[in-house]
Amino acid sequence: MSKALLIIDIQNDTPKNYKEVIDNINNAVDWAVNNNIHVIYIKHENLSAGSKNFKPGTFGSELATDLKIVSKNVFTKNKGSALTNEEFADFISKNEVSEFFIVGGDATICVKSTCFNLRKANYEVTVLSDGITSWSKKQIPDMIQYYESKGCKIIGLNDLVYQKRTRQQDLVEL
């Protein structure tokens, strides 16, 4: 079984609040690469006629220019959950991904829906608390509680990196 870092909706139309977590997201990408963990990017495209953001084929729908891109694992969805994209679901099945580390642009919508649906499908899910944001940042503490209530683990990036480093040091000492 393998692991994946899932980066949800970090696009040019993502709320400006993502700038506060982009360094953590990019550091999570480095962590994933250094630990041979799949890096997967999920893009949202809004197909509603009256919408202004995330319109297919626009600059706003592209991955954010300051996001570190290290793989061609880019999947597009037009509903909340990443699992609604069949190619993404096929990728995780084919690569036997059983554990996800989640970061993303809207903790209250697409990150929430993806976490819920991954847990419902019995995947292990860890949300990087300092790698998520929202249109309304004051809702993030409630979202953290929601994720935990659905069985997600919550961890900060530094704790994740330190935890991994400690395990590797323990193995070396054996």
C-alpha cells in the first residue's frame, strides 16, 4: 500500500488566504518527494453558468503560479469531492494508495467533502492543519473538529516531518 499527498484546489482563483499556507504546502510537497510519496493535484472547475471563479480554460482555473509542481498527477473535478473524478479514483486504485495527507484551498467545502468521502471509503486520512485555509478562516477550528469526528488525523507539517525523521533515526539506530 502506498501514500499520497493530496493538494486540493490551490489555483489562481483560490482565495487570497492560501498565500498564508503556500509555504507549508510547498514544504509538504518537498516532504512527500523526499519520502517517495505520490503528489496529487486536484483542480476545481466551476461549470455553473453564472459563476466567475474556476471557469474551465481560464487563468483562474490553473494551478497557482506559486505552487510547487512535481508530478503530472493532476485531476480536475467539478463537484466537491476529489473522488468524483473517475481518473483520480482509478489512479489511487492502480497505485494502491491507502493513506492520504491532505492540504487545500477551502477547508469548508472541497477539502471537507474529500476528507468525508475518503474516510467513508475507509482510507486513512491525515489533514495538515497548517496546510489548509478557507474563504472564512474563522471556520477552520470547526472544520478541524469535523475532520477529527470523521476519523481523520490532524497534524502540523513540522510535527509530521519531525515524526518521520524520528522514525528513520530509530531504524538507523537499530
